[in-house]
Amino acid sequence: MNRRTFVGNASLLAAGLALPSSILAAAAPTFPVVRPAAGQRRFRSKAVEAAIAEFKKKVKDPELGWLFENCFPSTLDTTVTYAERQGRPDTYVITGDIDAMWLRDSSAQVWPYLQLIDRDVPLRNLVAGVINRQTRYVNKDPYANAFYGDDTKVGEWATDHTAMQPGVHERKWEIDSLCYPIRLAYHYWKKTGDKQPFDAQWQQAIRTTLQTFRAQQRKQGPGPYKFQRVTEKATDTQPLGGYGYPVRPNGLICSAFRPSDDATLYPYLIPSNFMAVVSLRQAAEMLTALAPAEAATAADCTALANEVEAALRQHAVVDHPQHGKLYAYEIDGYGSQILMDDANVPSLVALPYLGAVPASDPVYQNTRKFLLSEANPFFFKGTAAEGIGGPHVGMDMIWPIAITTRGLTSTDDAEIRACIQALKTTHAGTGYMHESFHKDDPKKFSRAWFAWANTIFGEFLWKVYQEKPQLLA
């Protein structure tokens, strides 16, 4: 467009007249088509497509519309395999570039679609299929974090020093691996009233979860689980015969690994214990309503939730000389603690997102301010963005999931807008979120295909569109 045309268009706009559509089309920014073609998508949801069309029509920022169109359906487009198994829905969900199904990631990847399943029966069946498959996996091995679609497959970690089985991709014990399936099941049930996924096998999975949590309180010693890997990466293995550093039992549950799949330093991982309290109470409510014969199990779930909650109140809060009362990230029961946060959820910043604490909780607010500052050793601030990372990828690498959960838990419009802007400007022209990117150069990123990061970003944009659309202008 030459200068004369620009001046003429400016005059038209000043006079309140509409520009010709040909000029508007020429002036509008264009973005490459990066979403898989319709024929190459793994699953199609009418409700998701309708949400995309609505967002793109109403939100005037074309780049946000493009990002939403790419990211929100990413899980459905690229990672799901849906079928029926013995007459029941069955859904296998990979993370993206790793052909394995994590209990955590698969739950988080389909979570944003729950709000749409009442208007899309195939999408509802797909989520039910995730619940059914997760039930099988938990009953197969409650200490495993990730599984293969093929129950007979022996994978790359078969030589880990732990009780590996065929069909298990990785056997890193993480509290949240058993919490996320309950979270998904509970909200699916609340949304649909469907009882079919919650049969005897699902009830067994809850009993198994309860038994595993009890064992990992380590009141009678370290319990049945241990893990070691022959590796040069210290965060991929546990010391002291695979049991990790010792704890003094105090009612909390030990987690050998973090949601990042990195080893804990001190086994009482605080954000995951908070999530366990929520999940145990959700399981108790479901058992009470759906399985009266499991009243004793429901009562045991409630009792353990109360015990862990009391232990959190007593042991998880520390006094910081500058920041006041804070939630620690990890403790050992002997007085040792780590003050930090990791990008993966459950994290301390994400506690309100998980329903674990209200955003107004004074200790949470103190903790949030601490974590979103350079007092947190894994908070990185550069020329491209600022945000939380973690040991998993290394220093100076910010995780989009952490920026997204910061926005999802914020009550400040300026902060929410800043999070959107940071995510909008750090996708390196790809149209997708990544696992992490360098604080000074978004083109240095890890994992180009990481569906959880995409889908939760879509969830964030949809939430802002519904609640505060002016922030997307």
C-alpha cells in the first residue's frame, strides 16, 4: 500500500465511512495455516469447532484468533485415539511427541473440553473413554506415571530398578498421577450425571489409590516403592537405594517425583499434597453417591483428606524474614524445606486453579508474590518474557504452562493481559505453545509438539473471552 492510498484510507476512517472489503483484506495481517487439515485430524468435535468460530468472530485480534484455533483443539487434532473396548468408550491420549499416556497429562489435555460435553455426545464419549482407560492403568500399577497403548510393549525404561511391567512406559511415583484421574472423573460426573464409568473397576481404582497414599505416608517404613535409573541426570533417579531422602512421618504423603517427572529433593511435595486433599474428598463424595457398599472406603478417603489437611496446616507453612508466612514447596518433616516453585501443575501458584485454596488466602498471596519474583530460584526474567521454569529443562527456560496458570489464577486485569501478551509474543511464529522457551529468545524452545501447553492456553483464552472479553482487545 503506497502513502497516497494510506492517506486516503485515513480520510475515510476519519469521516466514519467503512473501508472497501478489498482494502481491509489487504491491510489485515495474515497467518500461515499450521493446524492439521480436517482429513488429518484425530477427532472432530462440533462443539469445539463452534467455540473456535465464535472466538474468531468476536475477538478482533486476529493473532489471538489464530492461536486459539490452533491450540484449543490441539489435543483432539493430534493426540487422541478413540475406540470402543468391550462395548465401552476407550480413549488413548499421547502427550504429543512422546507416544505414551501420562495419567496427569491426559487428564489435563481433555479437561478444558468438559465445559462443552453437554452439547456434543461424541466429545462426551471421548472423555468417558479417557476415564475408563485411566481406571485400567491405575489398577495395573498405581506407582506408574505413564503407560503405552499396547499392554505388551516393553519400552526404553525397562531397565529401571523398580517393579516394571510390560505396558508401562515409566514408573515414577507422583502423587498427582492418582489425583488427576479423580479430578477428571468428578467433574465429568458433575457435568453429565453419567454413572457408567464408575463401576466396580473404578471403585477398585479408588481403593488402590487410597492404599497407595496410605503406604506413602511411610508411617511403617518406606513402603513397597523404590526407583533408580542408570543416568547422568540427577533429577531422573532417587538416592539411598531408590527410596529417596528420609522423612519424619507427619501425616503428609511422600512423592518420589514432581509433576515435571523430576525427582523430589524432600519427599513431602506440598502442592501435590494439597491436590490429594481435594481429590480424596471428591472420591468420597462420588463413592457415597454412586456406591453405597463402599461407605467404608468413602469414610477412609475423608479421614485421610482431613489428616493430610491438618498436616499441611501444621508443617507446610514457613516464616520468611522478608515475605512473611509462605507455603514451602517441599519439606522432609525434620525441619528442612525448599522455597521455590516448578512450572508443572500441581504447583504452588496453581493451587486456586485446582480448588485447593482460595486465591484470597493470605498465605497463598504471600507465596505467590514470592514465587513471581527473583526470590524464587526458578523465576526467570528476560527481554522476551518473565515466568517460572524448573530443573527439568534447565535455567533461563520459561514454561508457557506457568504463564498460563499465573493468568488463570490472577484477579488483576493488568496481570491477566500481560500473561496473554507474553504468550502471544513467544510462540516463535509457530502458532503453538511449547514446553519451554528461553527468556531472551523464544526461538530457542523445547518440544514443538506438547499438547497440554496448547490446550491449557486455549482454556485460558476461552475463560478470558467469557469473563473479561475486553482484555482480549
